[in-house]
Amino acid sequence: MSSINVGYFPGCSGLGTSMEYERSTRAVCRELGIGLREIPDWNCCGSTPAHSTDSALSAALASRVFAQGENAGIGDVITPCPSCLKNLRVALEHMEDPLFSARVEALTERPLKMQHSIRSVLQVMVEDVGTERIRGRVRRSLKGLKVVPYYGCLMTRPEKVMRFDDPENPVALDRLLEALGAEVLPFPLKTDCCGGSFSIPSRKVTPRLAGRILDMAGEVGADLVVVACPLCQMNLDLRQGQIRAGGIDRVLPVPYFTQLMARAFALPEADAAFNKLVEDIEPAFACMQRRAADIEAEERKAAAAEAEKARLAAERAAKAAEKAKDAGPDGAGAKSAGAKKTKGKADAGGGDV
Amino acid sequence: MSVLEGKELRIVGFLCNWCSYGGADTAGVGRFTQPTDLRIVRVPCSGRINPLFVMKALIGGADGVLVSGCHPRDCHYAEGNYYARRRLEVLKGLLPVLGIDPRRFEYTWVSASEGQRWQHVVSSFTAQIHALGPAARFTEAPEPARLGA
Amino acid sequence: METVCLNRSDDAFVKAVEDESGQRVSRCYQCGNCTAGCPMSFTFDYSVSRIMRLIQAGQKEQVLSSGAVWLCAGCETCTQRCPNEINVAGVMDACRHIAGRERKFGARAVSAFFKAFMDSVRFNGRSHEVGTMALYMLYTGRVWTDVELAPKILPKGKMPLLPHRIAGRREVAEIISRFKQGLSDPDLVRAGLDAQGKSAKEAVS
Amino acid sequence: MSIQDELKSAITAALPDVSCVVGWGAGPEPLRAAPLFIRGEADLEGFSAGFLSVNNPALYLPSLKGSKVGVVVKGCDARSVGQLAAETLIKREEVHVIGYPCRGVIDVDKVAAKLAGACETGEVAALREDGDDVLLNTPKGEVRLAKKDITADKCGRCAFPNAGNADVFVGERCAPVVTEDGYADIADFEARGLDELKAFWEQEMSRCIRCYACRNACPLCVCRDQCVAMSREPHWLSQGDGVRDKLFFQIIHAVHLSGRCTGCGECERACPLGIPVLKLKRALSRRVEKLFGYKAGGGDTPPLLTFLVEEPTIKERDWK
Amino acid sequence: MKIGVFICHCGSNIAGTVDCAAVAERASTYPDVVYATDIMYACAEPGQDAIIAAIKKHGLTGVVVASCTPRMHEPTFRKAVERAGVNRYMFEMANIREHVSWIGKDIEANTNKAAELVRMAAAKLRLDRELKPKSFPVTKRLLVIGGGVAGIQAALDAADAGLEVVMVEKQPTIGGKMAKLDKTFPTVDCSSCILGPRMVDVAQHPNITLYAYAELEEVSGYVGNFDVKIRKKATYVDWDKCTGCGLCTEKCPSKKSYDRFNEGVGPTTAIIIPFPQAIPKKASIEREYCRQFNKGKCGVCAKVCPTGAVNYEMQDETVEVKVGGIVAATGYDLVDWKVYSEYGGGRYPDVVTSLQYERMLSASGPTGGHVKRPSDGTEPVNVVFVQCVGSRDPSIGRPYCSGFCCMYTAKQAILTKDHIPGSQSYVFYMDIRSPGKGYDEFTRRVQEEYGARYVRGRVSMIYPKGGKLMVRGADTLMGTQVEVEADLVVLAVGAEASANSSALAEKLRISYDGYGFFMEGHPKLKPVETNTAGVFLAGSCQGLKDIPSSVAQGSAAAAKALGLLSRDMLDSDPQIASVSVNRCVGCRKCIEVCPFKAIQEVDMRGQPKAEVIETVCQGCGLCNATCPQGAIQLSHFTDNQILAEVEALCRF
């Protein structure tokens, strides 16, 4: 696949609370040959407060973003943040209605001329780059790391707008993490809500909602929770103290998937930016290395046993061949029939187990 | 004919007995309100509909013609609607060259259970014909005139 | 509990919600799936399905003064699982729009946070976390909000004290101010479109 | 050997096996050839094929059904033969088809237009071909006309100049005319707009004299004496002189030919009033070709006598 | 011609929005109309009498009745005019109820429209010709498609009345869904105890020929004389030799086959007898699991079979049968509930379907009647039932109520308590639909006596947590979210038309609705007939229904079939095509398009001509629309008649 060039909308949190997402996204994209053209002088999409106030206002803020892109000749845009994604995409959908788009234009006074599209970084990773190509880039496998993927509400919902993966049981991130070598554990709360921006106005929200997610992650035996959303990350990581105070005693690092990609691609420490996480990820990696060593030892043992088996089989075959040579030309047929028989037996045995 | 002046336009429907006529009945039983312009000619099957019936109506002064039969695969006579589909689809190619707006003729499929679909089809087709307005009638003896070109 | 007089159904309100959201609330048959899946349910005064029912019954006052409409997190779980394919989250959003226009804020803290956020966007063109928090504390008086998180996050350098102001912040502010002037009002815009259509037709003839 | 001689020897070779061979011979005027029924070598004398071979000899084949006949065909005539055979209106094995490369035929109306004022086409005493031109002996002297200016319109878009299904083909095949859109004329015609077209047909059909020459010249109009134009059972048309009935006859003709018309243009040529009745048929042929990729005359089942359960090219309105 | 016109008020149904007297007045001015009047109820006895009296008094030769749809009362009025000596085809109807009075309230427009419809009808009537039906003999044999309880009832009733019956069943045993049930509601009597004897009756009835493991391949012909091709699928066991001893099933080494009969609750062998009471009790091999077929060697069953019945070379076989009537009783299938990812979509073993649960409850089922969690084999304590899974859900295209889930869920909750006295059932419901004899009382008993906790609300999500299933739902009566920790979750999966029902409908040339359920002839008055003469419906293929209703419909279908096949001769519909031989030019186009091969070429003095085979023609008129010169005409719908209707509307 040739290189990809797309417009890029970082979202406000990329400048602050999710700067590790931002950094690792850019680094990983660079590594994968995805050229990101940041929309010049982009503005906030308005997030929940804007669409809670008025749909046209929300769409107007989105519309300015697209208009800025248009000035730079950018039509197709990607963004790491699912919340921004939803706002921008809902705006595009709504603006197909002439009355709505007229309302938006009454606010922006800048009608859009181009066709625009907006997708998530995750979507581009799995749909355009593909897990095979990602697997091919891995230099430091995450073998031994037990992870649960947490998609959050908006990556796949509302289904009709996002049109990405199964809305109830998405697997895109699972596949991507497997490609990095990690062991992905079944996680039933993949799309449960973490509380979103309500963690600020309502204190009881986070311990309960984010707490439930962390607790389940711990229960299924995960070393860490992988996320793709800045708000989810903040609720699950920064507020882990509040969660623990609420009575759920779990300590789990919460990295972005792009950070794990950066590590698996063996990009510089600064690109992965693990130091920006509140909960330290190093113990998880240490655990991973121990487990990887165990797995490798197991694998070596298994491989050795396999080799030994093959050697013995070859030896037997050689002996049989010798015998056959003694027995004359007819023996060759008998030998191959014999070989087939053994194979058939092995298969039948396998079936019974 | 005594079309209600300014209120109704002349719309002729050709409906197969088994599906669409039944669908229109179902719409009636469900009291699904519809515009009153349409007059329905009942035929056994959409395959019975000679495209020339449609033309006869249009040349004769109909403002719109609607044909409706059983959905594909659901023809009471197994195949009639398949032939109808081709014939009527081809017929659409004749209207513009004659100077007749092709939107004055449509065909569709409505089953006997689809009362609501029938209501929707009739309402939207009638609205479409009203938007086009009355069709200009072909005059029997035009004034001799030199046409441009 | 108050007796609800079913004759006093505010049909204009029902229509306003339906127009604003583009949803038909009569499609709701009260199965409760929205309530069942709602993560914020425990913070609500009325469960989502009750809000839907109150809208159906045209009980404007109760809906608009409820905290629930403000506490909806917009996670779309209800929309996703609604068997009747109603965009329930969209209906909640619409109720918030109407409540906001009528200056009814059933959950003060939430609406204050929204205001703080939008103000930050209006000043800078982008949202600024420290600024938003400061405004929020100012509007609510809750000066200790999340203060214990500060020592965790400040050393990480993830909370710049100064906002990233964009060059086009005036443009953003104008969008918000035009909105406040009511320039995107649907009736106004529709009237404008109709007038344009007419003049276009006249020009043709 | 010239093409004429080759054709003659092909006809001679065929004669023992057939009751007659249909070709062209001298007509009532020097510009008009007439069909020639060759029953013996003696009849060959008057035979000629070329620029004046306008008539479609396939017209006579259905009435000759039942015995083996030969027919000399242009490319377009051969399409009619193919269509008649596909519809089992003739038995292909009963027809011995002799083809030759056709480079276009005369449109006498165009000659008339060129001679306008000078003389009538009937007054032309002789025609001589001279390369790309023809020389006409008129009462007012010799007139030279470029062939391309007096060739029939259909020849200007001819995709089948060589009888593809001929049993015997003489001469060297010539290249078909390649057009970007074979129906550009119809598109241009339609572009005149609905109101103008309606007025156009009102005017044109008011001139129609109901002579049915159009129908009688059509090789695919096989109903002949049973044509609905004259029947009371069914009674599609009155016998009145109104535009609507006359136009409706043209609609009947076009609809009966939809998916069958090969575009030979004989209907229009035969019209004594020069009404462009081929347009209606070509409008339908264009649609049939677009929908079903079908060009009549190729020998396949006519598209309106068959169907597909899923029609990939028919985009039905979904009424949502 | 003397035409009489009768404008029916239909009480206020028509007269409410149509000025019937004005319509009659206008009708009296139409050509050939000599008498026109309005009438209160044309279809009632006084109405029919008035029509007959008018025919006699005015010497009418044709009648127009403007009333309801001809699909309803055309036969009624035809009989009436016939009683007055007028040929039944000299009659036309104008539909001024369904197509006029019921769809709009504008009296002026309605009255005008009604008058125009009458004008059309009168114009057509002027060209009607007297038609006389012809008689043809009937094959006195009935085909029943489907061997569930509805089909069994239809077959037995018909066979008991002396009719020969051929039954075709897709599965290797008859019994259908009912055979899979443990108990039935509301009596909680044993399903197989009441169904079993009836299955045996089918097997032993001298008038019934059973083709199990067979499918309908092709149907041609027409009422009274259908030609049916049945494909008997290869069972790889010669059923003439098989004694049903079951030795093969004991010895079969392939023990991990999917158990269709038991809904996959536990595995089975590749050669099977579906269950002990199967009819026919014969073994058959499921090819996809058989080692002989997959690995090319095994042959255990052939070796152990005492009668040498196993035959791996067996091929499908087609049998042809002539029948006079057909009963379709193809039942239903469960909705694919795996579309509900929020319920695990099949990922959680302890989320089971209601039918799987039936098999667990059944003493002859794979667990011997012990309720066990599929994941660990333990007995559940908290059992959650979720209703309306795949019912009343427009988002998956199943907006209808399946009708029987409320009741079987109540039954299953009772049985749960019977099987596990210490258990607690929770039932999430939206509405309890129990309008049957003793049904509502039953749903009270499960709550009051058996202590099942009914929760009014839907379940949003099920997920595993610590070996249990968390069920997240709502109690809308409390107005809150609720959670239940469950050991086992039973989904009351809704039902849909059985797979391939639409393909079967196409073979039978009957209509089906958007969901694949077969359409009855009339929703009220012809509940077991179809619009195709000679084809009848029984059971859930027509619409979901419980056992008593299915049985009732089976009997009803049998009664209708008996009524039809009790006659030796049937009258053919004379509304068929006929050829005017001197106008036919023998172009064969009609022959080519006729869907019924009802037109043949004949030689007339050396000229080829088309000829209609009267008993085969179904009267669709496709030939008529195809013939360029109109030489072939469909009686009662001739070109001239349709043109007259068009011209009554469009006269420039």
C-alpha cells in the first residue's frame, strides 16, 4: 500500500490532557507513512456543551473546522478523538438537510463547497493500513501483555452515523492489539459509558461508571486497559484515585492504543510518552516481559520436542527405506502406504481428543 | 370529462387484481386517507397491461398514469410482472420524444398487505402530477404553423 | 405525588421536541430498554423512559425542569438499543435545547459547566481546560472541584496554564454571538429561504 | 470481377435451389431502383446492387415462407432477416442470404432538396457514379453532387454495413461507421423540449393521410391484413382524421416494434409526406439497447419476450 | 342492452361520504342504463331481492353494483343476478367503498369519483359477453406440506373422511416444533403424550402416504389436477429394511454431531433417530458429520446393522404425484437472536433459547430432564427469562408480536420451580399477552403460586461477571434501572416464517407478506384459503399461532379441502384467453410468454395458429398484451373492455 495523505484534526485535549495520545499518534502515523496535514488554525468542535445547547451551533463550529480545511485544500480528515469525530460527523450528516445547512450558514457565513469526510485514527489504522501491515512493523512484540480494549460509547455509536464495526461488540481494536502481539482478553464492558464530561459536575459519576469498567478489567485479569478516547482515558487514569476512594481497589495503567503501537514499533520513548500517564505502566511491562520469557521457554520446549519427533520419524523412514531397498522395487509402494497409514491414524486420534 | 375543476387531475391506475388492487382495498379498510384523483382499472395481472393502454390514456387526456402489480417473485401468475416490468420500463423511453413528460407515468409494486405503501404511492404520485399540472392535450387539428428549424 | 391532568397535554411542546430532534416520540412503546441501559440513570430524577412518557403526555414543565435532561451524557446507548429506532439521545438533546432557550436548568452544575466550556471556546477559539475549570468554579462557587487531581496532573505538564488562542478566535466568537442573537432560528431561516426561492422564481419569469 | 458480377454469379449459383432471388432492378425513375424477383438467369439482366439499392428486400420474405428463396441484402437488410428468423417469422434455413459490402444508399429527398428550384427528381434522366460524387443529367444540364450529401441518414451511423449472417458474401468487407453515440440524433431531437415536440407531432401528424405506407414498408410488420389499425375487435383506433388517432397509430407501430426494430428506416422512407416516423422507433430502440444491451437483428430472443428475475439495469423507484 | 345500476349505501360506510342518490341519478344518463337506484345494503337479502326484482321488472340484461370491493362480494352478486336469469358474467362492480368512501371525506369529490367509477363499470359491462364454465374431473388426493401439529391434524381429518393424503415432511421425523416441547400451556400436560398418538395415527393410517426427509420440488397444474414432484432426500439408510432398533446410533463413533432435534443442547451421533417417539422411527445419516463421507472410511453402522439397511451410495429420489388440493402447513422458525450482541450474540453458553430450554426440561431430552448450566453443568438457582427477543422489534425488521412467548415463558417459569424447588425465576416482559381460555389465570398462577418475579421492562445488556451473568434491565413500573445476577438466562426468542417459505410460496403461486407468512384469501372470511384455488393454509405458516389455533386451522383446512375434493367435477373459470383463428398470424409470441404452457401451435390448412388449452389457461392475459394484432383475447378483460374503461375516463 502506498502512503496516505489526510487532513488532521487533533482536538483541544491533544494540546493538554491527551498530549501523549497526540504525540504517539503523530509518531505512529509517521512510521506507517500516513502524512498528516493539520487543519490550519482549527477551532474547538464544541464538544458536548455545544450540541447540548443547539445542533446548529455545534454544526457551525464543526463547519468552521471544515472550512479551514477547505482553504488548505483538505477534504478528508481524521481525528484521534471519538467525541470530536461524532460532533464533526453528525454535523456533516445534518447539513445534508437544506434547512439545517442554511441555519448553520446563518451562523458561519461561510458555506462549504467541498465534499468532506471525517474518520477516526483507529478506523484508518484498521481499514486503510490493515492489521497485516501493522503486524509487519512490530519490532518489540507485546507478547505476554494481557490487555482489555475499551472502546467507549462513541467509537461505534450511534451506529447509523459512525458506521464502524459492531456497535455492541466491536473488535477492531482487539485485532489491532493482537497484531502488536498482546493477548486480548474477552471484555464485556467494551462500550459501557465511563461518565464522559460529567465527572466534573457530578462527583459520584466516575467512581461508579469508570469504576465498574476498571473493576471488570481487573477481574478478567488484565494488566492494563487500552483506550482510544481522551475523555475515557482521563476518567479511567487521572481519576483512579477517586475510584479507589469509592471502594474499588484496582490499580491499572490506561494507555492509548497509539502509545502501545509506538512501543511495539520500537519508536523513541518520547514518542510513546508513557511518562504522561498518571498510573505507571512500567510494572505492567515488567510483568509482560516475565510472562513472555515463560512463554518463550515453553515454546522452545515445544519446538524441541517437535524437532525430536521429526528426527525420530525421519530416522524410522530412513530405516524403512533401507529395508525397502533390500526388499526390492515393490517395497517402495508399501512404504508410502505405510506412511499414509500412520498419518491417518494420527488424524483419527486427534479427532477423538 | 367532469373532472372537478381546479381540484382534481385525471389520473388513471391499472392495477392487478391479486396484489395491488388488494393493497388498495387494504388501504381503504385501514381508512388510509388518499387524494381522490385516481381512478382504478382492475386487470387480472400486470402482465395483462399492454403499454398501449398507458399511451391510450395519456394521448386521451390523462394527466398521469400509474401501474401497480405484485412484487417481483410474488406474481399470482408467476411471471406476468416480470414481462410488465420490461415493457413498462421500455415505454418510458417513448414519452419524452412525443413531448409527454415522462414523470406522468410510473409503475410500481404493492402487495395486498401493503395498505400503507399504497397510500404512500398514491399520495406521492398524485402530488407529483399536481406539481406538473394538467397535461397539455394533443389538439386534433392544429393551426398550420411553421416550426423553427 | 402530583396528579397529572392528561387533558392538559402541551401539544406544541410535543411538536417542538419532535421538530428539534427529528424523532417521532409516539413510536415509543415504553419497553424501558433506554432506562435499562442508561449509565447515568442513577443520577436521574426521572428515568429516560419516563422522560419519553412525559413528552408523549405533553408534560412540558416536568420535562424541562428535570435534572435528567441535563445529566444525559450523550453516550447513545439508548439510541443504539431502542427497538423502535428512536434517537433517544437526540430527544434528550432536544429537550436540553428547549430548556436552555427557556432558561430552565434542572441540573445547575451541568449547565454551568457547559457555559464555562463554551465561554472558554468563545474567548480562545479552542477549549482550555484550566480556563474552563476556573470559570466553572466561578459560576458555581465549587472552588474545590477536583482540586486533589492537581498534584497528579500538573507535574505531567498536561495542563498548560495559558490557553492556545487561535488566530480566528473572533470568527468563533461571532458564530456564538450570532447564535445568541437568534440568527439560526429555524423559522427565521425558513422564511429567508422561502423569500429567496420566491425571488429566484420571479427572476426566472 | 466487379461486385455486380460477383453478385450475379452468386445468384446464378443459388438459382437451382431456390424458387426466386429477391434483389434490385431498374425502377420507375433513374434515381429509384425497384425490387427484382429473379426466377431465372434471364431476369439477371436487370439486376444491380449499389447506391440506389434502397428498398429492404427482407420485406418480402415472410410472404414467401414455405419455399426456399434467395435474397440479396445490404447490411441493414440482413439485420431484418436476422430479426425475422429470431422471431420464427421466417425459417432461416429457407433463406439463402447473399451479402455484399454496402457503402450507403441514396436519399432521394436529399437530392430533391439539392435540386430545389432547378428541376424535380423525376426529371433526372440518368445518374452516373464518379468516385465520391454522382453526376445527374437534368433538363438544365449536368449536376455534380457529393454522395455524402445525398446519402440516407441511417448510413451515416451504420454499424453493420456487411451482412453478418450471409450465407454467401461477395466483395471486401467495409468498415462500420463508428459513432460515439449512435442515438445522438434522438438526443438532439429530445433536447428540443417537451412543448416543442408535442407541437411538432401535432403538425406532422396533421399531414398524415393514413395511407399506411410506413407499415407496409416495414419488414417486421407481419400482421398485415390483421393490423389493429383497421380492426374493430380489438378496436384501438377510430377511422377518423384526427391527429390523436393518427399519432396513436404511430405509437402502436413503435410499441409493436420495441425491441424488434432494426432501424432500416423503410417506414420513414416510404412516407409520401416525409413524416419522420422512425424517430419514435429509434427512441424505443435506444432505451432497449440501454436497458438490455440488445440490438435487434442479431438473432437473440427479443428482450420483451423474456425477462430476468433480477433486472440489473432497471432501477426501480423505491417510493420511500 | 339494458343495464341496471345499484348504488349501495353500505349503511353509512358509503353514504357517509358519498351522495349515493346523486350517483344513481348521474348513472341513469349513461349509455344503455335503463334503471338506476340507490340501495341501503345491496348484499343483504332485501338488497339482493331488490336487484332480482328490478331485473325482472325492467328486463335488465346486465347489472352494475357500486358498493365494496369486488374481491369481497363479486361472487355474491353474480349468484344473485344468475338467480334472476342473467348470466353471471353480465355483471360488473364499482368499488366505491374501499377506493372512495373510506379514503377521503370530501363528499363532492367522492360523489364525482363514485359516479365515474360507475361509468367505467357500465362501459365495460356493455362489452361483457355471456360466459359459461366448462367441467373437468378432479383428482381426489390431498397433499399436506409439513408434518407439524397443524399438518398432522389436516392429514388425519382428511384421511378419516376417506380422502387419500400425501404428507411431505422436510425433517426425518414428523412432529414439528410441538414434538420438541416438554409441556404445553396452560394445562401443563405432556406435549409428546398428546402429540405422540396422533403421529402414530399418521404412520398407520391406510389413507396416508408419508414422505419424511423430503421436499416439494415442483408444482404444476391447477386446482383439482396438480402435478407435484417430491424430492426424497438421501438418508443413506433403506427405510424399507430399517427396523429402528437403534444399534447403529449406539455404535456410531462420530459423537460430536450437532443435534438438530435437541437444538444443539448436547451432541449426538452422525447416524440418528431424532428421538424415541420419532415417526417414522428410522435412522438417517447426517452426511456432514459422518466419517464414512468425510474421511472415506468408517462403515461402523453398515457393519452393525442387523438388516443391512445402510447404503452409502443412496441418491436423492424424485417421486411424482397427482393431487387435487394442497394444504401448506410449514410452520415457523426461531428468529436469529444472535443479532443481539448486547445479549452476547451466542458468546455466553449460559444464555440459551426458550426451545433449548424446552429440551433441557424434557425427560427424553439430552439432559434427561435435569436443568443444568451448559457452561459447568451445575443446577441454576436464579433463572432470568427475557421476553420479546426478536419480537416487537422494528429495528431488526420483526415488529410483530410472536403471540405465544408470554405463555410459554410462564409455563417454563412454572416448570423451573417444579424442577428446582429452590430456584427463583425473573421474567422481563413488556406486556403480558394472554387472551386465551385459561391463559391469563395461568400467568397469575406463575406469579402468585410459583413466586416468579415479573419485571415490567426490557433487558438492555447481559454480560458475564465472576461465573454469573449480569442482567441489566429496567423496571419501568418502579421507574428504575435494575440488575439481576443470574445463573442461567433464557431468551424467549420470537418466531418468523420458516426458512425458504417465500420459495415455497412461489412454487405454489400463493402470496406471502413482507415477513414471508403466507397470505390468506381474506383476513376475516377466508382464513385458510389462498388466492390460488385449491391451495389451503394451516398453522403458523399463515401467521404465528399456538397449538390449539394451529390444530383448529388444520381441521379447517381439511374441511375446505374436503369440500373441494368431494366433487367429481369442477367448473373451470371461463375468464380465459381464446384465439380468433383468422386474425392469428402464427407468430408464436403468445406461446413463448405463456407462464403455464397453456397455448399450443396447431396447423390450420397449412397455416400455423395458436390454440388455448382451456383447462390449463389461468387467465392472466399476458398473451393478450403480447399479441400485436390482438388476435388472442382474454374473456371478460378484452382489449375493447379495458379500452372502454379508459375511454370512459379519458375522452380528450
